[in-house]
Amino acid sequence: MQSGNSMASRVVSPSQPDQQIEVVIEGGPGREHVALRFSTWAEGLGWCTQKTIRLEAQQLDDLHRVTTVARHRLARRRADSGQHRESAQVIQLPIVV
């Protein structure tokens, strides 16, 4: 989906079915930035953007670092409090000889 100066977007899987976060690359070459759009579903209207945050490349790198640290800290707190984390599912692949 391309319109104006916006490029194709990616929607982050929602934790609630009536909310979503869309990640969009906007702007032309040399002026690109990433927009994070928080939207909610309104019956009769569809998806309505509530908030938009625009990030430059350096800010995007910084955001990635701090969210990674936050994810690790939350995982550690859950583990320390005894919350069970569901383990990954292992898929057996056939052995090729």
C-alpha cells in the first residue's frame, strides 16, 4: 500500500482486538522517518488514528535499544516472581541423509 509519501506499513499484533499499532516509513529519499500510529476501532467508522509518533533513524535505534532492555527486565521480573514462561515449541524436522 503506497499513498503520497507513505510507504507500506506493518501492523503490530494487537493485544486487544479493538487496538493496533501501525509502523509506517514516511517521507522521500533522504527525509525518511518512521511513524508509529496507535489506532482504535470505532463501530461505523473503522480504524481511527489516536496518536502518531514520528522518529528519525537515530531515534529509532535508541527506541530499539531501550525497548530491548525493557523486555529483558520484564522477563527477569516475571521469572523472579515465579511466573511460568511458556517454552518455545520444538518442531521435529526429518533427517536428510
